[in-house]
Amino acid sequence: MTIEELEQIAESVRLENDKYDFEVNVCMDLACASQGAGQLKEALVRATEASGKNVLIRRTGCMGPCSNGPMVRVDPEEIFYSHVNASNAEAIANSLGGEPVSALQCDLNEHFDKQVRVVLENAGHIDPEKIDDYIARDGYKALLTALTEMTPNGVIHRITESGLRGRGGGGYPTGLKWGTVAKAGGDLKYVVCNGDEGDPGAFMDRSVMEGDPHRVIEGMAIAAYAVGASKGFIYVRAEYPVAVSRLTTALREARRRGLLGNSICNTPFSFDVEIRLGAGAFVCGEETALLASIEGRRGTPKPRPPYPAVSGLWGKPTLINNVETYANIAPIVRNGGRWFADMGSERSKGTKVFALTGKISNTGLVEVPMGIKLREIIEVIGGGVPDGHTFKAVQTGGPSGGCIPAEMLDLGVSYDALMAVGSIMGSGGMIVMDDTSCMVNVARFFVEFCMTESCGKCIPCRAGTAQMYTLLTRICEGKGTMEDLDLLVSLCETIKETSLCGLGMTSPNPVLSTLKYFKNEYIEHIVHKRCPAGVCNMEAPVEVLA
Amino acid sequence: MRKNGFARHALIETLHTVQSAFGCLDDDSIRFVARSLRVPLSQAYGVVTFYHYFSLKPPGKHTMTICAGTACYIKGSDKLLAAAQQKLHILPGQTTEDGQISLMTARCVGACSRAPVMLCDGEVAGETTGEHMLEQLERWAVE
């Protein structure tokens, strides 16, 4: 495979697509598929055949606004239809070339206007199981350019210049990490993609892996070239069977096209990727635990240093990045580091994908430039809190993050700003809560999650989370005292400072941030034995069913 | 096992394959896998018990999984779970005495935009209501 061949494929796909007068794209992501997008697509095929029009019907990955599902987009006019079912197929087929079906049409201009799509640039435009669709949208061009025109150091320089930081949550500068692995000695190195999206309430990585799998593979291949690795692993959660099958198909297609394997593009560079399945352990998102899991062991973290960049898989230097980080690589190599660095804020460059869920009108995936105000995400893109309720808090970063109250909505989203208010960027879950959510109860929910997910290796996390849970349960049941609050704070500090890995260190965040911004709710629970949101049951605990 | 070249590090992959073929991992199968891959039985057992996804008990004929992710929780999945427990008289992770229905919780299936989510035998159903779920359970109970 050479660049010329790549361009030929792209050209032939374009010619093929030009034969059609219309393109009807049907979103087949999990949310839409669970509402009958499959039947809808079949019905559309039948209806358009009957109408005799020249139409291409395409299955695509997630288009973003999942609450409007199942979604259909008609090109070239870019008309969006929401809540479409199989019975509407005929109406849509008949409308092609004429007036759009107004009853189904939805106006998403406000939703899309504020967004900038880099990672999701192909979402809703390609069939995830067709490599040629990806190639037609400049896919694998970055890989071949890097292989033929750039040195590994040149690639690392470009990534460093872009200012890209790890999208898994930690925000470690990606270029720096690549440089460390590249400098590490030894001829055997590994590249690992962390697709263990354990953060409940986040599904960006699933959408990328399912909707645009080649983008992840291309990013990994470029990374492997830059750091000098020849073998890659993608670690995917077992809860994402579709992602696994899409990635398997994508890997097979890439090998067939000679974009993976030996001597890619007639260069000495060889690279291949294997998929590894997770088995339901949140802690495996932590890099050392993830490596243990790939090696087929219990996913328990190890103390760092040595960092995986020096001693990772089987003791070899290993580069670990998140799905979204790899998804950013190809556009950066293609468009240059400057282009990427021009987006975003001072110290957080580029864009970030968020999974907007909870009590909000437009749930779904959004991609916004860093530095955008939370208020814009929630009120403009998200359409605000529905059913006349009032906004109370937004939770970012999953069980390791914190709750941000309404007063702070004018905060610009960046790694440092979120850290400063006691939350974290995390992998990108954004859960909106309204006045019907009790913050003490929410904190208890996260602590319970961390308690059950603690691997049990170090004591602060194993015992500390259980004690936090007991204290919070007491408060929720109206049996707490003011001393409990002080105890809770000191316990949180201890866990934060002494835990081994990220899971333990960040597990007190939900408690500390709710205590900071919603202390009056805790006090209401303790002093007045009353839950302001009416969630906690203050009477005797409900008998557990045997 | 052959697909992964009997590699020791493919233990988790192998266990996945066994579980999807037999529904659960019983003593015999864990012993067999451990011996075939030349890993200590203690490591194989340790891995099986560490990861939530592996089950030592056979599942019921049908499985009702309720997502316990944050978005689902905020939208009331705890009430769904409580209702299911009351209806079936079992705790999450257990199977009814007649072996018809297993009740499970999932950590997050990634369909958060349609919370609360339940999985009926692996099929995702979003924006679930209590009545919806109880109807499904009743249908299964008589099957």
C-alpha cells in the first residue's frame, strides 16, 4: 500500500458515491439501535427501492444527539430527522428531492454550532465496517505520510507541539510520554490502547471504537512508529461486545489492505494489534492494573515508578494511551501541531468529547473546544434541564471526579480549572443533576462504587472506602452526628494521601466536593433529619430481602 | 486456546470463551483451562473471582440486568432494582429457585443517553419504567 494507492481507493469511493443522488445515513449506535434503527434501515432500503430513486443507504456510528434517536440524516441537504421508526420510511423516501418531512425534522443548529469536531469528524459519515469509507475521508493518510516523509522524532515533535494531553483523565502531556518511551532502551516495545472505559456514565470511547475503529488503529500505528514498537494491544471492556466485533473487523480489513503487518508501505516498519478483553473491573483502567490484566493476571496496580514507559508489559517499555488520545493523533499528523494548538485554552489544547447525560434535554455525545464554559455546554448544547426542574450540579470525571455547583457554571472547561474546583476532567462523563438529586446520596453512590471496585491491595483504599461508606450511610439514614462530618473529612485526607493508585487517591473526591459546595445538605441530614431532595429514607432501614 | 497459541497470558480470553460456551465457569472447566495453559490453579481461580464478569454459578433461563451506572442511578435505576428484588425475592447476582430468571446489575453498558437502562437477555432497553420491567419479568416467569 502506498499513498498513491490510498488516493486511488479514496477516488473510487468518491466516484461510487457520486453515482447516487441522495445519501440517507442511519445512526446504528447502541442508543438508536435499541429503538429499532435496524428495522428502520431495512424499511428505508425497501421504500427507496420501491420509489425508484437512486439512493445510498448507509449505516453509521453515533451522530451525537442520542436523545433524538433513532436519527437519520439525509445528504447532501443535511436534513436531520429525529425519532424515526420503520413506518416513517416511506415518507422519507418520497420526500427525497422534494420538501423534507416536516413532522420528523429537527433543528439541531444550536446543538451543533458550538461544537468543533476533530475526534468525531467521521461520526455519522462513514460505515464503521468499511475501511474504504474511512480512507475516502483521508483515513490512513497520516500514517503513510508519517512513514514515508517523517522521522519518528519528527512525529513526536509534532505531537509535542500540538500540546495534546492524555484524554483518559490524567492529562499527562502525550508528546512527553511518547518521548520517554522512544528513549527507553531495548528493541521490544509495546503500544497499548486503554479502552476500558469503566467510568459509569461515559461512553465516548465506546462510540469512537464502534463508530470509527480505524481512527484508533491508525493512531496506534503512528504511535508505534514514533516510539519504535512493533506490537500493540487494545484493551476493551467485555461490556462492549459491539466495539470488540467492530475492532476485529477493522483489524482484519487493515491487514488485508497492508496497513498493518510486515513492511507497511514498503518501509521497514512492521506493526500489528491484538484485542484483549476486560472482564469487568474498574481498576483495570489504571495503567499498571491494565497491564497486569493483559498479561492474564488479577488486575491489581503496582507502585510507580517504574512507570510503564520504562518497564511495562512483560517488563518492556510500554506506551499506554486512551482511545480518545489515539483518535486525535491522525488529524494532528495530517494538519500539523499548530493547527491543534490553536484550539482550546492556554494549557489545555484541542477539543474534548463529553458524554452528556442525566437530567438534561439533549443527552448524547458532544465535542467542544477546551475552554468552553460549562454553561454553554449545559444550557445551549444540552438544552438545559427538562420538566421545569432547576439545575443543581454537574458531575464530571466519574467516581474519581467531583460535583460542580450552579454558581460555577461560568467556569471554562480545562484540566487545570476542573482540578482547581475539586473535580477532574476524567474521561469525559458529564452527568447533570437537578433539584431531585440528593448530593449526600450521590456521594454515597460513588463511594459504594469505589468500595466494591477497590482491588483490595492497599489498606487505605480497601478499608477507607468501606468506612466512608458506613459514615455516609449513617448520615443518609439520619443517624449521623456533626462529629461524623469531621471524621469523614480527615478520613478523606488520609485516603487521598496514602493510597497506592488513582482509584484510591481520587475516591474521596465526590465526598470532598459535595461537602465543599453542598455542606448545608449534609447539615440538614444530620441536624434536622431531613433530606432536602426527598431521596433519603430517614426511617428505619428497609429490611434486606433474603 | 489454540487460537491464542496456548499462551499463558491469554488466560482471560480463554475464560471468556469457556463462559460464553457453557454459561458459567465451574470447577472442572477452571481446572482444565489452568492445566492446558500451564498456569497455577490458584492464579486461574484468582482471576475468575477477581473479575465481576466471570460467574461460578450457572445463570437462569433468562437474565434481567439493570444498569447501575451513574446516569442510570440519577434517573432512578435504584428503584427499578428494588422493585425487581421485591418481585423475584432474590438479591442481585442470584437466580430464582425455579431457575427461570437471574437478576444482575451491570456497571455501565454505555447507553447512558437513554438512562435508566435494563438488559433483557442482553438486549438493551432504554428509558425503562417500573411497569415495563415488571411486565417483562412476568412474561418470563410463566414461560
